[in-house]
Amino acid sequence: MERESNIIDGKQRSLEIQAELKEKLTELKENNANWRIPLLVVVTVAPTKATLSYLAHKKSAAVNCGIAFKEERFDSSISQEQLNQRCKEITSDVNVTAVIVQLPLPDHLKMWEVVQFIPQEKDVDGLNAQNQGLIQVGLPCLMPCTPQGVLHLLHHFGLIVKGQHAVVIGRSPLVGKPVANLLLGREANMSVTVVHRHVADLKKHTLDADIIVSCVGKANLITADMVKEGVVIIDVGINFVEDQTRKTGVRMCGDVSSDVYPKCRAYTPVPGGVGPMTVAMLMRNTVIAALRQQGLPELDEGWRNRARTNPQ
Amino acid sequence: MERESNIIDGKQRSLEIQAELKEKLTELKENNANWRIPLLVVVTVAPTKATLSYLAHKKSAAVNCGIAFKEERFDSSISQEQLNQRCKEITSDVNVTAVIVQLPLPDHLKMWEVVQFIPQEKDVDGLNAQNQGLIQVGLPCLMPCTPQGVLHLLHHFGLIVKGQHAVVIGRSPLVGKPVANLLLGREANMSVTVVHRHVADLKKHTLDADIIVSCVGKANLITADMVKEGVVIIDVGINFVEDQTRKTGVRMCGDVSSDVYPKCRAYTPVPGGVGPMTVAMLMRNTVIAALRQQGLPELDEGWRNRARTNPQ
């Protein structure tokens, strides 16, 4: 029982958020004659089995919340220019609240290019430059879902202590950089170190951390000898390792070895930690986008509101 | 002489860059019948004596480079909405290459709001959300001048070692955050710690640093006991301390105490370090903006090009 008590249950929290969103959407429908049900469009290109499984999670969450959901699927022959153009057309439809491009894309397509064709107010993955910059300067935006989910968990479970130290492993603009910005901004007021593949002595940094956020994608990257007692671990990695006890022959795990868990004040498991929160935040962003587009008052965003009142 | 040899002479480097830009602009004029001389507009609101001195530096650099310069001055009665609107109008003029808002603004005006009304391609201070986000994701942009100047000096003088550790003091979106992003990105591949006013034990972090970038604005914040032998110091702070030996009774200094200098592998003095580089990078951004607007090949941007070939 003691071991279970330090688990951060992202799956449970994700379901609670979805229930809150459903309630909010029901209330909006009842109280606003002109209310349009939010429509989330997911653009896929030649989806693989894994892509379709991510898609199914999103669709099921949308249904749970009462958000309309549509897939726009293209085959792998589509060019970058065609995909950019199609995204532009899809988002120009006033009935479309929100558009995301399901990752990964085939190799010939550049994700960072295509997301620039989704306008800021419909970019619920928070990946276009406008949204990335608005986070940076602390203005209202649509925040990338995984970083938002990480901060939500840390705040919800009271795990942030102003002035403590966080170490973020990985520097991608998808997760590492925005998480670092949020942890060092007014949202958390922590000091933050970002490390990555070119940093030789990872352990030196992780031993110092009160919170570790790992976004690498490498099983057993963090082991018990690399962390201090009482650390909080947020494991964003998704990896598959061989496991003959499973029917599939593989088992999903994060970046953090399970021998770390007993040393943790709290940790997110994989699966069931950050993953479901990413989906919940996508739904939350879709509702935020719908409210803004329809000129209605913002969601009460708790910890985020504090950070917004005074940029910087 | 030994002490002088570790000085990073930003003033000298700034003049060299201005000379290079002048040569480039002369060449462009000679070889392009339709070439329009770049025009930089600086918006000021109720400028103080200090503001006018910054302005004079910029004007003089523009004249040096062969860039046309214009001040658009408003008095303190202008409202936020009026200023936003005027910025929009000024930038819509096709003859205007580049627009910046001279800081600081009077208290009733929000800088982060007004810069959103300057379109990305004319925002040569690199402060609107689009430019801030494009840096974050590693796409071509106009980079904020001070962070760009810092990286330029570090690269020009060969002071960056991949995998080494940088500590950035200050987390503002003007300097701290973009410098941190550039140091941990492909431009430098360093590990980076960002600290700020809520971090109690500054010394613990600075003692670990191979490079310290201080952007706080507090004289003598960094003292000799807080750094290791051979550190590189980039001092972005501008402070005025009492000095009865001066006619004015004050002396300009940075965040770093002069007793740190003998321990440094290299350091930027204040004045004469980062300040003049900020002005040089503003001129460079204006030329970059002019080339892009007129459909001409980009400047050779050295270290920045490497970082651009593959976002992330």
C-alpha cells in the first residue's frame, strides 16, 4: 500500500477532467441558444496501427466530453504544399473549432511547417509559432497539451514548491522547452535545468533535482542511483521493451526504471500517467477555443490564471 | 595586459558588424535597380533623457550602416488602443522596412500588447509572439537583438563548448528565456540552468557554470567567490552606482563585480560589452528584413544557419 500511495494517477485525473468538461458543455448548451457544439478535426496522413490507437483514445475522450470529432485522412502521396493547403482550407470552415495534425507524419512531411497553417485560435495542440511565443511571453494562448498536462498534475497534487529545482531531460519544442518555460515562469517559480543528448553527466544534474521531467524516449534512462530521496518524477517517455510474459511480447514503459519508484515522493506511471492527461488537455483546449470563438467567458483555469495576470 | 586580454570587446565587434552591413548595403544598391534603402522606424512615447540617449545610439548606428532612420514620437496622453492602432498603420506602409517600440514605455502602456501589432516580418526587435515562437521551434525568424548579440559574441570568440554548462540569471522573455533557448538548442548544445529572484541559493548554481549570462539589473550580484576559475561571463545588466570621482556622481556598471574579472576566461565589460552588440543586431535584423521583403538572398548568418537546417 505504501508504494501505491506515491503514484500520480493521471488516468483517474484525466477522467475527472473529462467529466467536468462534459458538465460544462451541457450547461453551455442549455444556457446559450446560439451555442455550437465544438468540432475537433484530426488530420492524419497514412496512419499506422499506433497512430490509429492514439486517434481512438482522442475520439473516445471527445465522445465522453460531448465534443464532435472528425478524422480527415490523406494518403502518403500528399505533398507538403498540398497538406499545408488542405489544413488552411479545413481551418477556414467556421464550424470547425479545432484542428490538430496527428503525429508522427511520414518522413517527407514537416510537422513544424504544416502546423503554421493552422491559425492560432484553432491550434489546440498549441504547436504553431504564435502559440509557442505567447507561452513564452506569458500571454493568453492555447498551451501544448503534454506540457499543460504535466503542470496540471504537479499543481493538482500540490507538488510544486516555489524556489525548488527542476531538471527537464529533453529539449524538444513539443515538450521539453515549453515544460521548462512553465516551470520557471510564474506558474511555478522554480529554477530549471534543461539537459539533452549532448550532456555527458546526466546523473550530476538529476541528483540535484526536486522534480525530474523526462521526455526522452529511452527505457531505463533514469535509475535509482541517479535521484535523491523524495524526488518527484514526471515520466513523459513512451517506450516498448521485450516482455515474454505478455501476449504481444512487448511491454510499454517510460524513461524511468521502476527501481526509482520507492525513492519518490510521487511519480507518474507509464502507462496511466502523463499520456491520458495529454488527451484530457486536448479536450480542454478544444472547449477553451470554442468559448473564445463564440465570445463566451473563459474557463476557470486555476493555476494558469495566476500566471496570466502579469506577463513576465 | 593579462587582464585586458580576457575582455570581450563588444564595442569593437559592433563597429565591425556595422562596417560589414554598410558594405553589403552599398553592394545591394549597386547591383539591384529596384533596391529600396531600408527604413527603420522607432516609435517613442514621452521619451525621457535615458530613452533619447538609447535612441541616439540607434540613429548613429543606422547612419553608419546606410539605413534610413525615423522617429515617430507620441506624447504620454496616447492610449493603448491608439498606440496599437498607430503601430499597425505605420507598419502597413510598404516603404517602412522595420519598426520597433523604444522601451521603457510609460506605465499605462503594455509593451507585450503593442508589439503584437507589428507584423512578424517587420518586428526587428524580435518581440512579437510569432518571432518568439519561431525561435522556440527553430524556424527562420527575426531574433531578439540582445540574445542574438550574446550568441554572436560567444560564437565569434570561440567560447562555446558543446555539452558544457551555462547558467542564465533572469527569466524575462526579452533576454533570459531566449538566451536559454539558444544556448540549449543546436546553436550551442549546452546544458542550461535558468534561475531568478525566487531561487535562494544562487551561488550553488553559478559555481557550476562554464558560462554565466546575467540579465538581472543589480550591481555586484555576482562576486568572485560565486564563480569557478575560467568561467566566461556575459553581463547584460545595466546599473548606475554612486561614484563621486565622476562629474555626474554616478558610474554605469553591470551585474558582475569587477573582482570576478581576473578569474574569467573571458568577460564582457559594462559599458562596451553586450550593449553595443544589441544595437548592431538591430541593424543586422533591419537588413535581414529588407532582403526578405525584397525577395533577395538571405545574409550569410554563420552560426545561425547551422541551427536552422533542421528544427529541433
